[in-house]
Amino acid sequence: MKQIVRTLLFTILTFVLVLPLAACTSEQPTASNAEPAKEEQGSKEDQNQEKEDKTEKATPVPKGKNGKLKIALVAEFTTGTHASQYVSGVKKAAEEKDIELVISDANNDQAKMASYLDTAINQDVDGIVIKHGRTETLEPGVKRAVEKGIPVVAFDVELNVDGVTTIDQDDYMLALLALKQMAQDIDGEGNIVNIFVGGFAPMEKRNRVYEIMLQRYPGIKEIARFGNATANTSLDTQTKMEAILKQYPNKGDIKAVWAPWDEFAKGATRAIKEAGRDEIKVYGIDLSDEDLQMMQEEGSPWKASAAVNPAAVGEKQVELLLQKLAGEKTPRYYSFDPVLVTQDDLPESPINMDQLQEYVEEWGNNE
């Protein structure tokens, strides 16, 4: 919709500007052969100036302390297809700028994450990007990094440290988009299962919207809640969902599953399909290539998911870090605009994340 409005405005503006110009031109005497050459020359000069302007606006890649720029990615976890595509975005941005990238995966261990952060600081890297983690775990190390002159850009973790930029996917809007779709699809009533794990900033935000939605739709009843972040979250979720289905064996006992993480949604989807309970609908958050293909499978219960392109998040994180290193002003907070992708939006043939824009126009915004 935003693209359509921009196109319409551009068309109107072009009409307003070009029409008077055309009228004026028709009143002028015929120009000599030399005059078009001047116009062409002016046009080329304008193009060259435009190129120079774009070059000046581009963020330069400063030299690192040891010549080549070196940055560290400290991640709470990199497992799961969504996380892996985020890491691909960070790698792509680093490769394009010829930056040395060091990745540390704490595998959901908070002590390891704090240790990896300390290691990056001690190695005197030029900049640090952080993915998830806990505030109390990371803030002491992040403060030391900033005091040492090492810029930090964090993703999905709240850090109250001056000079740090925090990126998020606008988790409140993510939850609102998917939950609204769920409420509409089940006519605002019925029993649902909530898969939730606390302690993660994005999950806590999504849960606040969930609690409000339960008040908005009193006919929706939560009959079961479970969830945990493990080394194999998807498989563990599937096992627990299978137990829930046995506890509520009759069709109609459960109308929908709220799964505000794609690893939860994948596990729930597999359990429901294998149990033949195709009447149950799944609504999630986040998308990856694997997620899209699961949604596209015939008879898939996964009906909708709100998401931001994970690769775009990783790329933006590196871009903001480079701006800090170049001395440019950066925002304290940066939130992406999420998009709701429904099963009905997708074609019958499998697609990947790069092709999604062909079917969901807003997906190409990446802002």
C-alpha cells in the first residue's frame, strides 16, 4: 500500500511539473542544433552530481585498529532457521565491506554469553553486535565496551547504556498482527493453547499484547500453556504438543495454537499434522525458508505468521555499527515494520524468503 501511494504521488507530481513545461516549450521558437547538445551535457553533469551526492552519503568503512576492521557478533543462540538467516545477513554485510567477523554462540548459556562479550572487549575489536541475551547479564560488559570506545549495536535485548543502539522487530506489532488474525479466524471464541517462554525481552513484549487480546476477546480461553528454549526447541515443542492433543482428544476441544516464535510454531504444526487434527489452526511470529514451506504444505495448520526479514535485521545491525565507527549520528532505538504473511498469500509451489516479495508486496520494504 505504501508503495502504491508513493507511485501515485510521483505520477501526480510529474504531471503537475511536466504539463506547464510542455506548454512553455510549445510557445518557444525552434531551437538550434547546438542547444540540445547543451541540454544533454547538462543532463550528464546532473547525473554525475547525483552520483557524487550518493557517494558522499554512503557510510565509509573506517580502518580498524590493526588495519582491517574487526567486529564481534555475540549471540545467545544461532540455532533455528530464523536465527541462521539472521546470521547470514550479518555475514553478508561484513563480507561486502571486507570486515573480519568473529561469531560467538553461547547456546542459551548466559554465563558463556557474558564471557564471550568480555573476550571480545579484551581482544580490542573495533565494534560489537549482540543478538538476544539478558539485560542483567550483558549490561556490565556493554558499559565496559563503551567506556573503552568500542561501539555496540544490540538486537532484541534491552540495554540501558548511553551510546548503544537497540534494534527490534516491533514485537508489540508482531503480536498484534498475528493475534488479530487468529481472533478473526476463530470468530473470537474457543479454546486455545499458548506456547510461551519467559525471560526473553521479545517474548515478554509479545505476551503483554496477548494478555490484552484475551481481555478484548473474552470468548477465547487459554486451556494450556507450555514452552521452553532448548537446544532443539522445535522437537521439544512437538513432543509437548502431542501430549496436549492426547489430553484434549476430541475435535473442537482446541481451536487454535498461539506460537509467538517460529520454533514453537514448527513443533506445534508437526504434532497437529501427525495427529490428523487439521481443525486446529496455528498462528506464529517469525519466518524462514523452512517456515514458508511448512505453511505451504497441503493441509498445513499453520495459517499465518507476522515477521520481519531476519537477514535484513542482521544487515542493518552492521550498517548502524559502521555509522557509529564513522562518527555519524545513530538512533537510540530502531524498530522494523513487521508484515503479516497468511497462508492465502502464498502460491501452491514452494518459495523461499527471497521470492516472498512477489506475493507479499510489503515484504520488500526492509525498513
